Amino acid sequence: MAEVILNDQNFENEVLKSDVPVLVDFWAPWCGPCKMMGPIVEEVAKKFEGKPVKVAKLNVDEAAATAEKYNVMSIPTFKIFKGGEVVDEFVGVQTKEEIMKRLEKVIK
């Protein structure tokens, strides 16, 4: 499953109303560390294919209202939503293993 592309319009349906946990990658195309994380996030999405979880990306430039609502101050920021609430968050470059470990905790 490829990542779901989020915007201000679909965020509520795709994330807040999701019946599975959602990892949201808040990023921007001009952000160097975000570009480094892109392939890692794609790999995580592939690893979790078929599992009860969704991996999504939100461009903070195109969805500024949503980024602001969730106090995204620096990017990349990752937030894991479950039942419409943020249950985990982390900022900056992460290893694939670290992201997977955090997601595993939430889907158990």
C-alpha cells in the first residue's frame, strides 16, 4: 500500500475517523531531512502492508491549517493517531527500525 496523501480536506476522514492507527509524516518538499525520510517512510508503508495501520504524508505548505492545529513547529514531524487522538509523536530523522517499533506498539 502506498502512502495516503493528506490535505486539509481529507485529514478528518483519513486520520481522525480511521478505524486503524495512522502514522502521519508532516513534511515539505524544500526540507532536506524530510527528503531523507521519504524513502524510509515508503519502506515502512510496504512493511506494514496488510496490517491494521495506515501510513500517510501531509505537506505542511499545502495543509498549513492542519499542521498548525497539531502544533507542527519543525519538520519532519511524525505523529501516530489512534481513535482520532495523537498517541505518539517524534521529530527529526528516524531510523526505519525506530518508526516500525513505535508503530508495532500501537497496533498491538
